[in-house]
Amino acid sequence: MRKKDPEQALLKAALQDTAPLPDAAKDAPKPKTQNRTAKTPSAKSKRAAKTPAEHRPAPAAPFFTPSLPPQKRQTVIVCFGTMSISGDSLGPMVGTLLATRYNIPAFVYGTESCSVNGKNMKEWLDFIKTAHEGALFIAVDASLGTKDNVGKIVVRSDGVCPAAIKGKNERFGDVGILGVVAENKGDALMQLMSVSPLYVEKMANEVALLLKAAI
């Protein structure tokens, strides 16, 4: 059995345990064209959510393949992190793989070219929650852990805490996927900066394949 099989089972179970789509949302019109890039709301519309001006998603970043069953909730994957810190680049790497290599039926936010990080997180999450109200949110992030857990992929049923390194405890997501990239000892930022980019790249591919198999 491959290493990621237990995580696949946990992720599928977590996805099945989430609340069903409300009846009113089930009757909403579905997209008619496949692989259509999600459109950012117009700035001229008073009802539209405002996307951070300097952090608009790359054309391939948020996408949707409307091949899901008619009553299944929208799936939105938010990959947290920044490419400026090697250990924290797990999320953007996963987002890029999902958006460019794997055909996954979900909206994807957070890529190598357009990250969702501590500087723009509030604006992005406000936009995402408004644009995808009632959706199933899956959050991906890097994490520090005990020595025995380094290298493991952890699936949680309560999302992630993306700003934990800054002392914040606000959580996001119905389901969380954490990649333990380094041991939690000493200065957290220094630990993340010392992680090998190749090590993170390998783990990012494992997480992307895990999501591809589960959704």
C-alpha cells in the first residue's frame, strides 16, 4: 500500500462528513461550459466582491470543471503560503500543480505566481467567502511538527490556521491538509527558511495527487 493511501481515505471521509448543500443553493443555475476560468467580479458592480488590486489571480489559477453531480457543493481549494520562504512554499506549489497539471473539478486559489499569504490573506478570504458562498472549502498549508511527524501529510476536519506563525489562531476551511515540513523547535521562521525546496516540491506533488484522487 502506498504511503498516501491512508490520507486519501481520511480526506474522502472528511469530504463526505461535510454538511450538504442547502436546498436553495441546489436550485442555482449550473455552469454550461466546461473548463471556464472563474471571472473576477467587476469593480463597477456594487454587489461584487472586490479582489485585491495587486493580487489578482493568474488566468489559470481559479478554474472549474462542471462535471460534478447536479447537487454536489462547489469545491474551493485555498493553498496558503509564499514562495519567498522555502518551507512555506508548499501551498503555492500545490496550487500551481492543481491549476496547471491536474484536471481537478474545483476552484483553486494560491499559486506560485499569485499566492495567498499573510500580507493579502484577509482580502483574499473575504473575496473567496463572498464569491463562493455555501461552497466546500479545502485549505492547504505547510506546518511544523514533532520530529516523528516531519514528512507526513495530515488531514484535519476543522481546516487550518494559516497565520499560526504570527500567533493568530483563526481557522479557515471545512477540511484542512497540512504538510509537516520541519520540526517545531526554536524560531519557527528560521525552521521554515531552512527547509530544502526540493523536499517541499516532492511533498507538494504528493498533496496534489492526494487531492486529485479524493475529489
